[in-house]
Amino acid sequence: MRISLAADERTGVADAVLDALRRRGHEVVLHGALAEDERDDWAWCCEAAARDVAEGRVEQAVVCCWTGTGASIAANKVPGARAALCADTQTAAGARRWNDANVLALSLRATSQAQMEEILDAWFAGAPSDDPADVANVAHLTDIH
């Protein structure tokens, strides 16, 4: 799978996410502090990763900032991106299932290596629900302005 990865600083967690994605066989497009010649501020780099998803250049994205909150806010401003800030496996699995989330937001401060691996496991094991109510909720997101 082709995945965009954005981080506003090059920390151990950011590098660990990059390594984990590559180890899982994903092709990774880099933004922010992980890329050369790109603005590394969270709003800019996370927007770039979310635009990659919304415009079909990648299937999913992972966006990271110190708390993960700004990363998720920036990504969610992009129409077609559905970002979820996930600090545990249950949230990651639910975000994929019920919300058809296509952008995973992580905290660079609060996410340990073990948590990150477990969250990625749950995220990539998840699939969108085909329950009509769940599908209708996700479809309604395009109508919210």
C-alpha cells in the first residue's frame, strides 16, 4: 500500500513509524521533517499528507505532531480526509470500522514504540463497515460544511 507519512519533528517515534511502515511492505511518501525541502510545521505537513489521500496519490496517511491533536485537525480540514487521533488499539480499530478513517494521527510525545506497533496492527487489520448506518454516517460527512 502507498502511504503518506508526515511529522513536524524528527523524533524516535517518527522514525519508528517510518521503519514500521517500510517493514510492513508499504511504500512511504514523506512530508514535513521527514522530507527534504518541505515545511515541517504541523499544519502544513499534515495537510500535505491528507491531500495525498484525498487526491488519490496514496491510499492512507499517518500524521504526527507532539500531541497528535494538531495533526488530526489539519488533516480533517482537507475534504475527503477522515483523520482519527488514536492512542490505543480499540480506537484505531473502531476508527477504521465505523468511521472509514483514512488518516491515522499519532502523538510523538505519548506514543511508545510498543503502542505504535499495536496501533498500526489494529489500523491495518481494520476495514470499513458495510452496515448501512455506518455507510450513511461516513457518506454524510461530505455534506457537512
